[in-house]
Amino acid sequence: MKRSVDEITGNRRMRRNRRFEWTRRLVRENRLSTDDLIWPVFLCEGKGVSEPLAAMPGVSRHSVDRIAGEAKRVAALGIPAIATFTNVDLGKRDMEGSEILNPDNLVNEATKAIKDAAPDVGVITDVALDPFTSHGHDGILRDGIIVNDETVEQISKAAVLQAQAGADIVSASEMMDGRIGAIRDALNDAGFQDTGILAYTAKYASVFYGPYREAVGTDQMLKGDKRTYFMDPANTDEAIHEAELDIAEGADMIMVKPGMPYLDIIRRLKDEFGVPTFAYQVSGEYAMIMAGGKMGFLDEERAILESMTAFKRAGADAILTYFAPRVAEILNDA
């Protein structure tokens, strides 16, 4: 005898809670807010400069004076923090990335400007050397090899300078071994015990960084690739080992980069360690959504919000995304 749907489901119909918008809101498991957003911004030399990036429609590099105005906009939108990345003049780049040790470099000047313009907006800086090297790598290059310990010494000094400029959190994205502990020691020794460290714990050797490299000016100069220090996209257990080390060495937050292709890594790290876990929606992810929207292949706004929700569902506590101001505007209007 044919059974009714109620007999099959035991009177439990999942669609009941989906029937109205108000019921969908009541049972929603993950919620996105402006509190989840960090805006990565690109810096450039000069004054009064905003340079649009061809590979990232809607994104520009900003000079220090312009980034101060952007910081005020971020504050008004309710976005908690800005993460800065720089494109310095080629004449300031060398094999060691020594410009990162200039107390008045572009990163540090931007930090001061942001804190002056919007004191309540957090500033997250990065100690990786790629925007400062003439070869485009994240560390010091010797005889074709990225040398680990010399790089760690250099970025530890840079972290102190960035803290002195007013950085609230220093991030380590270059994936050198032992760098979190060395940076923590350097910050503590210099009196910056309260400066946080964001570890790029699982940073994969990904194809999705392409537009970013244009933004920081390393796309035409990178010699070789970064697979000797970035993680293999095939690995998951390795991310656990990296996280164990970073947390033990003093990381306050850990991060997975890229984001969408590695949602499983976000979920696994959050479940395993329960520490603040961030996701970075990288430039290639941004560019794909923008291209899909431009071509009419998808609803751009819905795709943006769906991707944000995916990060929250995977366990991300915060999301670095170039969409941050746009997402904040959408949420605030709602």
C-alpha cells in the first residue's frame, strides 16, 4: 500500500520552516554582520592618488592621504579593521627587502594616517617582504633559495617598527618556520606585549593570488614560484601541524588563505583548536565574482553575500574581503 508523505517523514516536514521569510530568519544558523569584516587595502606612493586596478574592478591603490579618508568611511560603515598592503616604487626594492626596515616607509606612514583619521578602526599590517623585494618573493633570496632564519630576523624587526607606528595587529604571511615565536619575542622585548599577531597559518601555493600580485607590483618580477614555503593545495593534515606551531608560538588569531577553495581547512582548524580563525577571500575570488556579474552569469550581490555566509558556516570568525565596504553598505541598508 502506498504510504503518505507524513507516514514516510514521520510527520516532520522540513519545508514548514522555509515557508516564510520570518520563519527562515528565526531558524537561520549563521548570521553575517559588519563585525565580521576586515577590509584589505592597497597603498601607493604619491599624494592625492587613487589608481584603479584593471584585474580587480572597483578596487584601487591609494596614497596615504587618500587612505585616511577611506578609514573614515570604514568607521562610518562599522567595519572593525583595515589590513594594509603596499606597492612601493621599484627604486626602493632590493634583494633583501630592506625598505621594510624604514620607520617612515609607506606601510608605517599609512598606519599613522589611519589611526589619526579613525582611531577606533583597527590596523593590521603585514611583515612579508614581497612588496619590498626586487624578486617578488616573501623572504630573502640567496643563491636561488628563500633563506628562512635570516628572513625571520628581518621581519621580526619590521614587526616592531610597525607596532611603533601604531599597528594593532601584525600579520605574518610569508610562511617562514618559527616566525610567530620570533615576532612575539621581538614585540615583547620592545614593550609591545599588547600588539596582536595574526598568523597566516594555512597559506596555500594558489593560483588565486594573481590580481593581488598586480596590485602590489610583483606580477612581472617574481622569479620562480613560492611552493618551497607556501603549502601544497593537496594537504590538510599539514594545516593542523602549522596551527599547532603558530598557537604554541603565540599567535592570537590564525587564518586560512585563500578562502572559498579551502572551506574544509577553515572548518577543520576551527573544530580542532577553537581559536579565532579568519578567512581571506583573495583577489582571484573577488575577480571571479566580479567577472561573473559583469557577464551576467550570476547575480553579483547575491554571490557576494552567499560567499560571505559560506565563510561563516565553515567557522570563520572574521573575513578579509575586498568586498567589505560593499557588504557593509548592503547590511546597513537591510
